[in-house]
Amino acid sequence: MSTRPFRFGAKATKAKSAKEWTDLARQAEDHGYASFQMDDHMGNQLAIVPALMSAADATSKIQIGPHVAGVDFRNPVVFAKECATIDLLSEGRFTLGIGAGWSNKDYAIAGIRQDDASTRIERLGEAVTIMKGLWGEGPFSFSGKHYEVAEVDAGPKPYSPIPVMIGGGGPKILALAAQQADIVGINPKIVGRSINPRSMATTAADTMDEKVAWVKEAAGDRFDDLELQLQVFVTVVTDDPQSAAEKLGAAFGLPPEVVLGAPFYQVGSLEQITDDLVAIRERWGISNILFQPDGVVPVAPVVAKLSGT
């Protein structure tokens, strides 16, 4: 397994004004984050397409993109055009994170049927194929189980090839990611289509070995070309990690020792978090680390120390 340099991403989803939103994007860029990404849900958050274009316009270097766009809420032909437009106007700074959709609340709010996981993953695979085809040179058409696309030489084309990120916690979605994505997100397995103790139990460190093994098996010869990503759910910079882990464990239905050992929770001093991230890369080859809003500023010294190393 080759060792990739660390890249860090900052997440944000909400703002009450244009200034607040663009300040968040500039803050991430100023702290040395490689990417600025946002969730895609139906609740109280900004819409990803206009918000990402605004973030791109407010910055000059940082990559921007959804983490992740739900495929069932977006026609792949329309979304391919929107993504290519953002990439063109940002001069090649767009990264597409796209997923099969998991939250039953999102589907209920949107009034869309949530099919079984296998169907959603199959549809995601077709959508990614379509989007890549539309971004390529020359005419493209598609006929599949879920989509039909008439022949078109679509435009605009991206400024540069758009990296695709697909993440998941089960063997089917991780196999798809290994075969079609450039960046593979290693996530918990969502059980019951919601965040619950059973889902959170799959954040434990020993489950990561199996997930990375699934990716490696499905990727075959292209495994070394993949960038592996981890999203940190909660960050607590503290000199009393045990107390923090006990509180998090009670919230997530996990023993404190699982919280302290799981890579999805970064709890401890800045020195400990630095050591933990290095250990995560050594054990699983994960070099792309994404922090939620709670961690973006507190771990900025870690980002400054490890980025590019």
C-alpha cells in the first residue's frame, strides 16, 4: 500500500448570510484545508449548487464540492451540467461527492420513494457512468435499467477532469466506489436507514479492516490509484479524553473505549490527534481526512503540521 500525503477537508452546511458563508470558505482556505465540502440534506441547510458556486467565487485555491450529493434527488444529466459549470467557472476546483442516499427523513420530506439499498446503489452506478460520459469528448448516449439518455455532445465540459468521490460502509457500495471513484470514503454502515446505535457500532476500529479489505479486493490493480477518505464525526480537543469519550459514548450508544479507538471520533490533545491521524494512515492507508464544523478551527494546527506530509 502506497502512502499518500495528507489532505484535509473542512465541512460547513449552514449560514445566515452571504458574508457568513463566504467567511467560512475563506477561513478553511486560510487554515490550509485542501477542500471545502457540504452535506446534501433536505433539512435546514443551504442548497449545494448555489452555495458551492458562492464558496468557489469567494476563494482562489481550495477545492469545493458536495459530501455527498444524493443521487435520487438529482437527474444525472442536469446535475452533470451543473457540476461542469461550477468546475469551469472555478477553473478546475470542483470535486463531486455523490452517494446512493441513506436518510429516510430526506426521502420523506421530498416525497420520494426510498428503494432498497441494492437498487439505489445500482442507480448510483448508472448515474456516475452517465455523468462521466457527458463530461467526456464527443457524443454520448446511455440505455440502462434506471436511466435513458439520448445522444448528445453535452456542454459545458469541465475545466479539468472532475474527481469523483463515493463512500459507504457496506460491501456493495464500497465495491462500486472501488471500481468507479477516484476517492473512496470509508464510512459506517447505515443500519435501518438512520443514525442509530447499530449504525454507530460500525464505527469501531476493528470494522475498518474489513471495509478497506472490501475496497482492495474490488479495486484490483487500481487500488494504489485510489485516495481513501475518512469523515470525522466529532472532534473534541481536550486534556481529559476519558470524560469526553464517556459523554460521546452515552450519546451514540457506544462504550467509551470504542469511542477512543474509533477513527471517526478524534478526542484528545492536539498532539494525540496528530498521532492518531498518522496511525490511521499507517494502518488503513487513509490520507484524506474531513472535519465537521466543530473541528475545523480547533484542529487547524494539526492541519498545518500534517498537510502534504
